[in-house]
Amino acid sequence: MTKSPAPRRHLATSPFKAPVVPPVKQFALGDRVSHDQYGLGRIIGIEEGIATLVDFGSRQARIASPYTGMDKL
């Protein structure tokens, strides 16, 4: 069985709650961030809606959207 790439739509008559879509995280140049894998860093570049370039001190990493594991401090 293959799974459809598109999510199923919520029916208004369904007794179950509609899935909540998480808000898109927004970052600006110079924002301090914390990443689950890399630690503390600062935003040094932004590709709007695609990715951010973050300086973690010992390395720089390009973190792709939806920025899982990265939070603004």
C-alpha cells in the first residue's frame, strides 16, 4: 500500500478535532537561536521561506524550513 502525499482534509461533520497546523517560524538577521543538535547560535543569513544560515561559533550550518529543533531565544 502506498500513502497519498497530500494530507486528508477534515470533514465538518467529523467527531474528531481538525489537525492543528503549527505556525511558521520567522527569524531575522542577528537573532540568537538554540538548536537541538548544534547548540547556541546567531542568524547570519536568510533565504526567505527556504532556509537560514546560522553561525554556531565552531561551525556554520544551513537549517532548512520548517526549522525543526531550532527556537528563537
